[in-house]
Amino acid sequence: MLRIVKLTKSYNGRELFRDVSFEFATTSSWSIVIIGRSGCGKTTLLNAVAGLEKADSGEVVNDFQSAFVFQDDKLIPWLTVLDNVTIGGVSALDAKESLRQVGLEGFEKRYPKKMSGGEKARVALARALVRKPELLLLDEPFSALDAITRTEMQRLVKTLQGALGFAILMVTHDLAEAESIADQILVLPGGRIYDAPFNESDLMKELGL
Ligand SMILES: Nc1ncnc2c1ncn2[C@@H]1O[C@H](COP(=O)(O)OP(=O)(O)OP(=O)(O)O)[C@@H](O)[C@H]1O
Ligand SMILES: [Mg+2]
């Protein structure tokens, strides 16, 4: 399970969030999306959940096998696609299977610089999925993509979630993206949680739009 209790974090005297709480009771295909304006602390919250950063107070209990897709794709330019996915001791067979799942069969020997943004986003996704996560943490993985490619990637993530069965905790600043992925939307800085089906005008009000 993943349980976040009253997480609070400030940087340099500026409070990013206070008493944020939420939980995933099971590894079943449940999705929580964190939304908020640029600089409100979304990445900081996700990093705290992943144990990459320490909150000032509160509790993180995470016994899910987790995998992270970072805000930039963080592919290693001098490694092929296959080597980017096998990094950290994953078998080539598993890596090829993950690349097939994200639609990149035949791309194994390519280098990142010869790929489109959408293709690189798929590699980053494959590199996370190959770890067979129970929880997939996604930090605006598609924000640099055009609208059509982004929609394709959102659908791919939901399809893979259904097929493979993992929970998603995702960050975005895009309301439509949040609605397309989420069962629950957590809005920063307040930390209030909205359940699907979403009332868009409530969410827009909460975001100050
Ligand atoms: N290590 C750090 N030290 C000091 N301040 C930091 C640190 N990391 C982040 N911040 C500040 O905390 C705030 C929140 O940063 P964060 O990266 O969590 O925002 P975000 O919501 O993910 O923004 P974006 O949507 O632009 O990615 C920003 O003002 C940032 O400058
Ligand atoms: Mg961020």
C-alpha cells in the first residue's frame, strides 16, 4: 500500500504544501493525478512519495514496487534504446518485451538523438514498466509533446495499466490530461481530493481559473 499522511514541505521559508494526505489501498489499477500551477510543488510532492526528497513533516508508507518516469526523459544519449531500458541489470528479453508493449518494436538499436519526442517518451515509459512496478510514478512525462501525441500516450498508459495492472500517481498541470487518466485528482497547493466523475467547474475554481 501507499499511504501519505499530513505531508508538509517548505523551501526557504515558502510553504509548498501542508498536511497533504492520500492513499492507495491496493495495487489494482487506480490512478491519482496531482495537478497545480508551475512551481506549486508537484515534483517535490512526487519526489517525497518516491523517497527522493524528505518532507518537513508527515509520513510516507510505501511498500509498492515503484518505478519513476521523470519530468524530462533522462535517456542516456550514448546508449541505444535497448541499453537505456536494460540499465540497472534488466534482461534484454524483458526490455524487448517492454519496448514492444509501448510500440517500439524494431527500435532497439536506435540512439535517442535519432528519435522523436514521442518515441523518447515511449522509451522512458518502457524503462519504468520493465521493472514491473506495482506503482508507476509519472512526472509530467508528456508535457513536451504535441496534443495528438500526448493523447496517444495517455491512451497507451491507460491501456497498459489495464493490461498489466499497476497503480498510477501522476503529476500534470493539464486539466484535460488529469481528467483522462485519473480516478482521483489531488489539487495543489490545497491538497483537496476530487473523485471521478469530475466536475470541471469545481476543478477550475480550485485551480483559480
Ligand atoms: N531543492 C530545492 N531547493 C530550494 N527550492 C526548491 C528546490 N526544489 C524545488 N524548489 C522550489 O520549490 C518550488 C516547487 O518546485 P517543484 O519543482 O516541486 O514545482 P512543480 O509544481 O513541479 O513545477 P513545474 O510544474 O514547473 O514542474 C519552486 O519554487 C522551486 O523553485
Ligand atoms: Mg515539476
